[in-house]
Amino acid sequence: MDITSIIIIIFSFLIGSFPSAYFFGKKINKIDLTNKGSRNVGVSNLTQNTSIFMSLPVIFFDLIIKGFLPIFICSDSILSLDLNIKILCGMLSLIGHNWSIFLNFKGGRGIATLVGIILAIDYNLFVLFTGIISIGYLFSPIKDAALWWIISILCIPIYTIFLNLSVEVTIFTMMLSFVIILKRLVSNNEKNKTKLSLNLLLLRLFFDRDIYDRKKWINRDIE
């Protein structure tokens, strides 16, 4: 592995680890996301406690700078690095975002970063991935974005097969999906620990919370 590859790998992890939503909330809006709303230090909680307009810079940063840029730098358009380096950069950026070294290994759910990675991998994959989410949310009676995001995330490897992308890309998307799923399953552990059960894990996986009622979850008390 040459020095260029090492530098871009380190860059990917560090830029992924930068807690953009937490930083923006703290410095611009004077909000500590760890004590507000869902307590998630990602863009969804920032939007919940401010507005979508205030979250746009963070969405751009997470999607383009964290997700898209590291893989684009590795591409034939710039450095022409090996596919394994692209995969490693994408994985480290997403892992860094979800478990930031600058925030005691807390982090967001990695959705915007994942979208940027998918956009860098293949534009048709990006269209299919986001299109399924949009159709499900707009035309289904279940208006819960968390559900449609995870359904499409689980299907990403299937999309790559449908689009006839390489086996390496399919394996890469399986790894990305695993990181998102793992974050959902372990992210809600707090001081008042809820006993793990199949029902709890399913709620976390499909709705990203420990109870079905979203309002009650967001407004819950945490000791």
C-alpha cells in the first residue's frame, strides 16, 4: 500500500468521524443534541430540533464530503486507486460517522453518508435506492421514514444484482448495510437499559426506536 492510499484512508476515517450535526447544533443553534429529542447526534435529530433549512449544510456535508468525496477521490477521475481502497475508504467514513472518535464513539445513523457513498458507487443504484424510499413513503399508508429507509437499505445488495453490478460492489453494499443495521440495533442503550428481546430488536431495526410511538420516544425522559 503506497503513501497516497494511506493518506486517503486516514482522511476518510477522520472526515467521517467529524460530528457535523452535533457541531452545527452546538455552535450555530446552541443545542446539545445528546440532550434533545431522540438524543441521536445526527441530522434527523438536528432537523427535529431546528428546521430542515438549518440542517441543509449538515446534509450536504455528510452526503458529499463524508460519503461521496472519499470514493470519488479514489476513482479513475482523480487517483485511480484500487477497488479495495475505495471500499475501505467508504467503510471507514461510514464507521467514523456512526462511532465518532471525536464524540466518545457516539454518532449518527449514517444515512446521509450512506447515500453519498451509493451515489459515488453508481448513479443508477442511487436512483433505485432513493426511488424505492420515495415511492414507499409517498404511496404507503405507513408514513414513517425510518421504516422505508431500512427496507431500501436491506435491499441494496439485491439492487446491485438487478443492475448487473460487480460481485465486489454487491459485497461492499452488504457490508455497508450491516454497519447501518448494527448501529440501529445497539444505538439506543442508555442508563435505564431495556431488557433485550426480539420485539425490541425489531423495533430498533425497522423504526429506530424502542417503542412504536415516535412522539413518546422523542419526548421520553433520560436519567
